[in-house]
Amino acid sequence: MRPSLFFSAFEPLHNVPEVCDICDANPPVLRYQFDTYGQKGESKENKGFCCSHCAGKLLDTLQQWDESRRWAQEEYALKADDFDVSDFHHHRVAAFPKNWN
């Protein structure tokens, strides 16, 4: 399963927080829904309202999550074929310090 990120406009007069749900500083300009999946395929949904700066950060997070997942899959495939993946693992952890898996 692949992660997804959706943005939409919203009616500013209907139950909208005064500040971004992510940074708690700027006024929100978009509604977002960010869906990711755990190792066992369980859905993890995060939604709310965000400012334009945090919308960019969410896009970066989506890209990092997807790329990290691909690197992890490659590492597991090599390990299953009895390759020494210690260098690969070291580089993957350095490139993606946040544990997405």
C-alpha cells in the first residue's frame, strides 16, 4: 500500500481552527489528510488544517516516507538472498533517520 496526501480548500466560517494544527503558529489555508500504513498494512490517518509552510513540509514527509519504504524493501530483499546488508543498512539509516518502518 502506498501513502497518500490530500489537500483541499475549506469554508473559513465553519469550525476552522485559528492556527495551523501542525505548527500552532500560522493561520491555516488548507485542509489535509495524510494516510500512511504500518508494517502489517494497518492504516494510519492524520488530518486537520495547515498553513502553506506546513503543507510543504507534509509533501516532503510523503516523499521521505515513500523513498525510505523502497530502500527498506530493497534491503530486505538483499538480506533474504543472504547478502551482507550492513553497509546498505548504515546508509539507509543515515539517509532516513526517522524510522518509517
